[in-house]
Amino acid sequence: MVKLLSNRCEYFLSYAFKNINVRSPRQPKKLRRSADIFSQPYLQTEVKPYKYKLKVPSPIIMTDISTATKKDENASTTMKGPYRSFYPIDLIRKEKVGQLSVIDGILSITVALVTLYIGIRNIEKEVPLFPKEQDIFASVEYYQKDKFILNSFPPLGIQLYSLLPVGSYSAMRLMSLSASSFSLLFLYLAFRRVNVPYLIALVSTVCILSIPLFRKESTRISLDTLQWFWLSISIYSWASLKCFSHFSIKWTIHSLIFAMSIGCSMATKYIGFATWGWAILISSIYFWQMIGDVRLSTSHIVKHTTFQIFCLLVIPMTIFATTLYLQINHSRIDSPEYSQYMSSYYKIFLRSKSPILQPMEITNGSIITIRHLNSLGGYLTSPANESYPEGSAEQIVSLTDMESNVDNQWILEYVDDYNKGPLIDSQRIKLRHRTTGKLLRASSAKPPVSEQEYNSEVSCTGDWDYHGDSDEFWKIDLVEGSLIPCWNIMELDNVGQMCTLISHDTRLPDWGEFEQEVFCIQSPDPQRAKFQIEFVDNDEIKNPITLAGLPGYGNYSRCYQYIKLAAELIQREFKYDYMVKLQNDNDENDKVHINKEKWPIYITGNDTTDLIWLTSSIAVVIVACRFGLQVMNWNPWKIDNGDSSSHLNMKIYHEFAIESLLGWFVHYYIFLKSSNDHLEIVLYLPSFVFAHLLATETVTAIGQWSQWKCAIILLVYIVTIKCTIL
């Protein structure tokens, strides 16, 4: 006993004088935050040595790493600070938790190869492309031919698939399968990084493989599998960061891998932005823990924070912006079936190699097309010989997405004779339909869909000989730009009804061919009342319309112009996905549609699958309730006596549980806020992965507490779930 106390004292003194920087007049002054506080008398008697005699758990049998001996069973993982105890930021690294071995490499590669083997057996069956695969396959073909196309996803996945031979959908399926296989490889390694034993990590990884939804998506051309791959790398690299010292080579490499995987995830699917948000949240939590470690100098914290900001902001956004830049510059061959949804600015850029010849002035008698700026296509049209079934019973006026429709053309006529030159602001005009000769009007009749008292129906009336009245007179109200083609934003005010022409996303019934409704309203929403004269044809001299020829083009840098093009491309892709692709979705048999609120409790009828799926959701509920109770019972004014007996296992579990819970929430909540009710349940798989990680770590923590109690709890749980499902 005397020898043991002597050794303890000797160690304490050696540790104290080694780590406490006691400044003297002869010593250089070091910028350490902890130098002054350790010189206080009350601290010199309370500092505890930072050493734990904890052994690593057995590879197969769950052994608590904080119970190596009976004496160390209640060893604390905290250190004494000036006012309260704190967790050392390098605790996991110093205890060598999460160290990978050759066995880990062998098992992870085995899981990936088994996944490949199972998937290849299904890929070898030359089945035709499914509707979802056809969309991706068409996008790849367009990209390989340098043609413009609108997608509902970022460009990186298409760019990766385009590296494969043209038209080889079998190779694309193999690439998708490879991505999902390596996803399981990195998830297994992530389990091991957070101290999950070999056997549990392997079983948990195989459980993900056993999900039919995962296997089905893995054998098809999919962007989800690529996103899973980047997500798994993000989870693994973040878990690895805690195993290395700050600014070491391995730490730097894993930090860069973490940042690049997030950027690639953002550039593959827009759900990657949720992954980015998760990375920012967990990095913020880590920063909060780091500033609580009084041993770290201010300069160390500043350097670490600066590097993390660079990794979390600069690198991901650079990758995302680079893929958009490549897409914009690569897809320069016009595809009218898609470019018709883009703005005039983008179409001029897209058609710069063969620009459209147009006059630079709009005059009396010009043939024009008018476009609603807040709509996807938004071309003002009037189908010939199609009338409203009620109201005025006159010719329908609506918005169409078809740019080349002949019914989109209008003849601009001046009402007043004082202006013989180009069109000017506040001028009164008439718009005569070129196909039928009827005039655009606003009447006292109510619109067929928006039947509010203050709304007026818009229709076409009369014939070629009709010269119109005040209801057919419209006044130009220039909002922005100048009255030249493609560079004007205006409102059309009806003189007779004293209302403004607007449109919205509401569609007409089948008798209106499901086009967008157009009506006239007083005091409209400015965004819904903005129109543009896009195409002009008259007797004036025609010149090629290019971006360089537009007014004010030289006032903006090339970088700003690309940002404007990229922002419009993203916006139009969202609108195209929601307003066009969703309306034309005819592959209901191929997609599994289920209410998104029921995704966490999705029942397939397969007992094993349902058990795995529900276990992850139950783990989320239990852990969320546990942390909720801790927050409710938190007392910020409680004096910390430094008698915390937190175990290393519990410290690891708390950190990983919070990170997994946040990952599940941000990847699921974004879909709960979506207005699209026809989402596929495959979109829930990233959230399921986080929930499954949480369930696995919870089982590991219970097993390290007591193996027998863990076995009994799992047995009772399985029987309960089985009975509930049945």
C-alpha cells in the first residue's frame, strides 16, 4: 500500500510539473490559457492526473472498456477545471479507442464483396430500364452529347455516369451497385470507430443489406446509391477525426475527406445540403466541447476553427459550384423541349452559337410573345376556338409551357396616335390574337377557378374588324429594364376594369387542357403580375440577340453572370420537377409511395425487415426522450464539485447518440416540410442509416453495462415486436 501511494505521488508530481507551465522572470511568456489558472492554490490541490488504465474491449465479446479492474470501475473521464470539471478533447485518442486492425479491413471488404455478388446476380438479368432509370439514362445521354436538359437533381451524379461507355446501362447499374457496396464498407468501419465490437458491427451492417429497399435500389441506375456512398464516407471520416491528434497528417487527411464527401453529396442530390447542415451542427457541438478544455491555448482553438470553417464552407461550396459550372459550359447545344422553360437571359446564353435575329425596337404592328416571369413556361396563349363553359363564354386565355405554339403570338396595336415610334412606358395598347384576330380583354365576369368578387375574367373577344373598347385597352407599366426584346419587365393594366393582369400556379380543368389560369385583379401581388415581351417580329432591321448586346451587360463580372445562370438553373429545375415531372408521373407501380409521416413505421410484411426498421425508429424515440429529460432537469446554477463518474463508454455513446439523432432529424425533417406528397420512401434511407447507427450503439452500450441483461432485454423486445407485427 505504501509503495502504491508512493508511486501515485511520484506520478502526480511528475505530471503536474510536466504539464503545468509555471512562468518565472527568466522564462519566456507563453500564450497559454491554462498557465495562470493552475498557479492558484485551490487548483494545485485538486488537479487529477490524466490517466486511465482502461483496456480495449474484446473483439467478439462485449467488454466494458472502463471496467478493466474493479478498482477502475468508477474512474472518471473528466478533469478538474478552475470552476467545473471538463472532458478532455483528446480523450478518445489517448485511450486508443476506435483503432482499426487487419481484421476490420478483411471483414469490411468481405461485406462489400458479398453485396457485389448478390447484386450482380440480379444485374445479369437483362431487364428493361424502369421509368426512374430512364430519366437518369436520358440525362446521361444528353450530357454525353453536350445537349441541354433540365433535371431534378444536381449534376455530379450525371457527370460520373457519363464517364461510362455511351448507352451501356448495365455498366451504370454496376456502378450504382458498387457505390452501395462501398457504402456498407464505410459504415462497418464507422461502427468500429465508435467502439462497436466486431460481431455487432458485422451483424448491424448485414441488417442494412437485408433491407429489400436497399437491395432493390442498389441494382438499378440510381443517384441515391451515390449519395449513400458520400454519406457513409462522411460518417466514417467524422468518427475517425476524434481518433487522431489535431493537425496531424491523418487528422488533416480525414478532415479533407470529410469536407470533400459533403461537397460531393451536395453535388449529387439536394438532400446533400441536409448532410451539410448536419456537419455544421456536429462541428459546432465539437467546438463547444473544445473551448471547454482549458488546456488548449487560444491560438490552437483559432487555428482549428479556421481550418474547420475552410473545410465546412469553402470546400463543399467549391465542389458544388464547380459541377454547376461544368454543366453550364458543357451543355451548350440547345434542346427546345427543355430550354423553353428557361428565361430569356438563359436562352440567349444557350443559343449564342446560333443567335436569334430580332429587331431592337418594339413598334406598332409588331408580332410579339408575352411571357409570365413567375411561371415555368408562362407563355400567354389563347387556344383557337376554345371557350369558357361559363362566365363570358368567350375564347380562353391561359399560360402554356410550349414555346413554339402558334397561338402564343399577339399583334401589338397602339390605341393612341400621338406615338408613331417605338413602344414607350405608360402607353395604351391593344393585343390582337394573331390566329383568330380577337382582342385580349378583361370583363366583369368571374374567372372559372378563382371566383373571388374582386377578380375579373380574361378572354379574347371580337374579330379582325373589331377595334375594341376600354375593356380591350391595356396600359404598359414598365417595372425594370427598357422596352426592347428580352430586356423588359412590365405590368399590363386594364383601362376599363382598372385591374392588373396576373397568373398563378392554379390549373384550369380538363376543358382548359390543364393550362395555368390567367385573370385580372386589383392590387395584385407584384411577383405574379410581372410579364416580359420576349419575341418580336416586325419590319425593322433585325440583329442577333446576344448577352453582350443587352444593356448593362458589361457592368457585371463574368463570375456574377455565371452565378445568375446557376441560380436560375437550380430554381427552374425545382419548378420543372414539381410542375411538369410530377404532373406526368405515370409510373406509380414502380415507385413505393407512402405517407412521409409514416416512413419511420413502414411495414413491409417481412418480419425481419420490419423488426430492423422499427428498431431504428424506437431507438430514436427512446434516445430523444432521454436527452429531453436531461435538458428539462438541467440546472445551470448547480455547483459542480468535480465528482463526476462518467465512464468512457458512456462518453462515446453520448457523443455518437447526439450526432446520429441530429443526422436522422435533419435528413427526415426536410421531407416533412416538402409540399410534394408523392415522395418515394427510398428517400428515407439516409435517415434510416442514422437511426440504425443509433440503435446499434444503444445495444452496444447496454451490452457493456451487462451482457446478460442485454440478452434478456433483446429477447423480450424481439418477442414484443413480433407479436405486435403479427
